[in-house]
Amino acid sequence: MSGNGLPPGYAIGARGPRTDPALVAALRAVPVPVIGDCMGRIVGTSRLRPYHPVTEPAMAGPALTVRVRPGDNLMLHKAILMAEPGDVIVVDGAGDTTQALIGGLMRTTALHRRIAGFVIDGALRDVAEWAEGGMPAFAAGNSLRGPGKDGPGEINVPITCAGLVVAPGDVVVADGVIAVAPSEIGPLLERCRAKLADEERVRQQNASGATDEERIDAYLRSRGVEL
């Protein structure tokens, strides 16, 4: 951390816990809105959009977190060099979109290192290259203006990214973006499976033309609506 001989504003923390790849794969198979519903509908990013083809499978992997000064990507470069295959790099860029934090050349390095993807509360550039696929990227915007490399920044510290609190090692799942603490994955998967089963029941009911009028009327009566 910053006390180990690093100047003020810099920190490099330890990796978070490693999650069983089978649990990561199980989360990847669950639609992110279902995960969000099962976490109380209060967790998830806002303002971010995908810059990769949305037909690609959802990404999932342990978070390697980065906090940078807006418009500066020095520590993001370092994070990419530290990342292990399957990591999702999550960047707190303070939502600034006036200068890109990452572009096509860094994407090429990430592909070589088999990084799972990026979640960036900031801008990227070289949009056409991200649209080629193979490297998921969610960002707050895009800008042709490149970044500086002056620092400071922090790696593997708790961050907030577009309204989502992420700790190092949290499992990030994205076709929207959500983060799950490793200790919560087992119970969460049980809730998700029950939710998916219930949604399938409702889906078949809707497809048959049946309605769930009583459930909606019960909501209305609970709010004082006389029917």
C-alpha cells in the first residue's frame, strides 16, 4: 500500500481472494438483471454502455481495481501488466469523459494477456477496434483525446465505479455490470436459480395468453386503490 515507500497518492494493494472458477462460470450463466433482482435491486453501475458487440457472452471474473486521476492512465497501464488471465479490470476514472483512459493499443495487450474485460467509469477511444469483439469493455463514453501518464493512482483498493462499490477480488459479471463478494456467491446462486425458475413459469404463462390479473390487483389494493 501507499505506506510501503510509495509517494502520496499511489497505492498497490494485494490481490483479492481467488474464487472457484466453477462459481464464476455459474454466475456468468445467470442474466445480470436476475442477479440484480436477487441482490435487492440496489446494486449495479449506471451511465455505462458496452463498446463491444452485445451478442458476445457475458464477461465474468475477479476484479482488479484501479483508481486514476481523470485523464491519466499511468496506473491503468500498470494494472494491465499485473493482471492475470480472466481478471476484469475495473477503473474509477471519476466519470470524466474529456480524455480517454484506454485505446486500441492497450486493448491489444489485454487480448494477449487474456484479460476478461474492462469496466471504466471514464472514456475509451478507438471505438472501431473495440467493436471488433473479443475484449468486452463498458465505459461512460468515448473521446479521441488521449490521456497523460503523470499519476498518481491506486491499484487493488476498494473503489466506486459508476455507482457500484467494488473491492479487489469481487466477482464482476457484466451484460450490465454488477459485483458480488466471493462469500456471497453460493447463497446468491440459490436465490438466482429460484428466481429463474419462477420467471420461466411466468414466461410460459404469458406466452399462453394467460394473465396474472390478481397479482397486479393485489399490488393496487395494497396501495389503497379500490377495484
